[in-house]
Amino acid sequence: MIRIIVGGKKHEKWLEEAIKEYEKRLRSTPYHIEWEFIEEEKLLKKLNENWPFTGQDYVIICDERGQNISSDEYSAKLQSAFNNSKNIIVLIGGAYGFPLEIREKANFLWSFSKLVFPHMIARLIVTEQIYRAEEIQRGSHYHHA
């Protein structure tokens, strides 16, 4: 299972429909997604005061300053974490992302591209890329590089 922790409100209706389509496809796989929504101010406070993750967690932070990798590389990262019995946690911040002291604690900083996306769109990108990663591992034709 992949836990996605989001700073901010639940999905907008237009976004919910798109995300649900990918989630429906992932329900029976280890790539199943669980969402946790925390008010942005509370999320930063929680992460600053007490990093809530263990050595068994592989933490990915979505951040424009992170590394830009291919879908194949992302799939390999997720599969490696699963193979090493890691719990995968993806953090998506609000409009201003995460401060340096939080970013430095992550296992991986992930940039989707040199473009900056609204955090609502980032949720959809993360969900689709998780689905794509699972399809890459299965060898399906969804991903054709």
C-alpha cells in the first residue's frame, strides 16, 4: 500500500472523479493508495515537531526542486521499496510546498518536471504515475516508452 499525505483540503469534485478512476484500477495490487488529508498548517507543524516515519518507511516528497526521473525509474524506485519491505509514503504539500528541514528528511525528492503544478494537479499526477508504475511492473501495454 502507498500512503499519500496531503497538506490541504480533500479533493475537489472534478479531481475526485479522475483520481477514483486510477484508484479503482489499483485496489487489488500492492500499489493500492490510501489518502490522508491534514490542514496545511497542522501538517507542517506535525512534520517539524515530530517526523512521524520510521526506518521501514520510504518517504517521497513531491517538490519542484527534486530530481526529475522517468516513469520507468519511478516504477523501479517503488518496486525496490516494496522488495525491501518498506512502507511507501508520498507527501504532497500545499501551495508553498515544504521547508528545507522537512525536504532533507525524505528518502527521495521528486520533481515532475521543470514546470510548477498546482497541488491539486500534483495529486492527479502522483495517482496516475503510481498506476503507471504498477503497469510497468506488470509489463502491460499501458506504458509504451
